[in-house]
Amino acid sequence: MFHEPVLTQKVVDFLIHDRGGLYLDGTVGGGGHSAAMLERLSEQGRVIGLDLDDEALQYAQSRLSGFGARFQAVKSNFKNLDQVRDELQSEKIAGLLLDLGVSSHQIDIPERGFSFSAEGGLDMRMNREQALSALQIVNHSEQQELRDIFRTYGEERRAGLVAKAIVAQREKAEITTTRELVDVVSRVTSRQHRIKSLARIFQALRIAVNEELDNLRAALEKSMDCLAGGGRIVVISYHSLEDRIVKNFFRQEASRCECPPELPVCVCNKRDRLRILTKRPVRASEDEILANPRSRGAKLRAAEIF
Ligand SMILES: C[S@@+](CC[C@H](N)C(=O)[O-])C[C@H]1O[C@@H](n2cnc3c(N)ncnc32)[C@H](O)[C@@H]1O
């Protein structure tokens, strides 16, 4: 299995409001969500699936070939959704799905370097044509930059110690594999905290390599202009940094005047641009978590554009 999609029924329920519309799956991966979307849509409804990963695009295109011209896989960063729309000369988009992070397939291939439990090169690029990889960051960033990456993107308390240990190690020899990085991190973390620290350090590097948080912010902002009135945005996030960005963006765009209460009239002219459809994030059921443990951390938020 390339990737088991999470919260599929909820995704389709929140996203599809016009069965003949054009939908953008910004993170097509193995095409599981796209397949469910296409099944819900009418014969006029279409899905464009974006990904940065060639293997995902090939897999999804072949899996969904039965839908003919109603599905198209396109190599693009979802932060460029405005360009995608312009290049395809598309009408306005009825809905955007972002199922963030990496696919099981990417994690399962040791050479991709996403997993700390398998030996592989320090890569972590979703787009293998991109120049920057984890190898460059680990071996060439200043100690302070490394510390900031681990602290900001990993929320790792031992960020400074890990950064220092990496710099000391690479003065002896370049750190080229996941196993070597695991060894360095293990030296400065207690056995009790090791797995969590490794998960945080690897998460932080992955976010930095792929500029994941900047991509998310850009896509949310652009979706305001690219989506049709009544269009839906559905985002599934897997860690608190992503979820906070989505929550705050939705709150900000759902609010009206932000003038201080002491002002007699509004001077900011701020207008609300969306309606939040999920008061609290939607989580997977116990049954889904049992069947697909990856769904445990998933949080789905949805909004409707005015
Ligand atoms: C969690 S998986 C999506 C799984 C998919 N929903 C399915 O049903 O199989 C995330 C996918 O998004 C892709 N991705 C991550 N960031 C991206 C970005 N900024 N632009 C396009 N694709 C991205 C990854 O390469 C990965 O294939």
C-alpha cells in the first residue's frame, strides 16, 4: 500500500459542495483522497492532484487512470496554486485539500532519509530535483542555525546540545546517513527521551528542508483569491506547528473589525473572508486509529470562503 489516507469520509463531506466543480488536491500522494473525491463528484467534476514527488505523481496518475480526463496529476508545490490555476486556464476552484506532511511510501523507503529507524542517506527532500537536502543543513549550517531549526520546528528542549554535538562530530567527519545522525543525537539525550527527541529532530530537519510552514502559509493566503465563492478549504495537519498556523489563519480571516474597543468607529475596514466549519479540529475515531495508526495525530480543519 502506497499510503492509507486518513479521515477520508470527513474530507469528502467537508470539501465537496458542488459535485460538478473543479477541486485541487494539493497533496495527492497515493491518490486515496483524490479517488474518494472523484467518486463523490458527478461526471462533470474534476480533480487536479499536485505533488512535489515524482513517484507519487506517477502512482496517482496510474491508479486514477480509470477516471480519464477528470483527473490530472501535476508536479507543483501547492504554494503555487495560483500559477497552477493560471497555467491550466482553469475556472475558479471549488475546493482545496491539503493533507500535510509525508506519505507512508516516502517514510518506508530508507534512501529518502525521512525515518530515523532505517539506515539511509540524509536526504528528506520531497522534490528530488531540489538542491537543498538534510545533508547540506546538517553539515553546513552554523551551530546557532541548527539550534534554531531544532527549537523552532522540532520544539526540542535539547536543541542546543544536539546542535553542539553535530558540529563537534562533523569536524571529525561529514555526517552522511540517518544512522550517523541518530548516533550523534543519542549521545546527548537520555534513553528515556531518546525516541521523542529523535522524532523531533527529524521532523525539524524535514520542515526546514522542504520549507513546509512557509508553503502552508502561502497556500492558505493564495486560496482566498483562487477559490470560488462558497469554495472550501480542508487541511489535515499532523503536528502542532502546522495546526496552529491553520487555526490562526482561519480565526484571523473569520474575524471582522480589529479596531481597539475605545475607537468610536471602525478604521481598519477589515472584513471576514471565510466561515469556519470545524469549531474544534476533527479527529480520527478509535476504529480508524486501530486500523491506521498514522491517523492518531491527524487534525482536520475546514472553512468556507465567502
Ligand atoms: C500525507 S501525504 C498525502 C497522501 C494523500 N492524501 C493520499 O490520499 O494518498 C502528503 C503528500 O504531499 C506531498 N507534499 C508535501 N508538501 C507539498 C507541497 N508543498 N506541494 C506539493 N506536494 C507536497 C508529499 O510529497 C506527499 O506525497
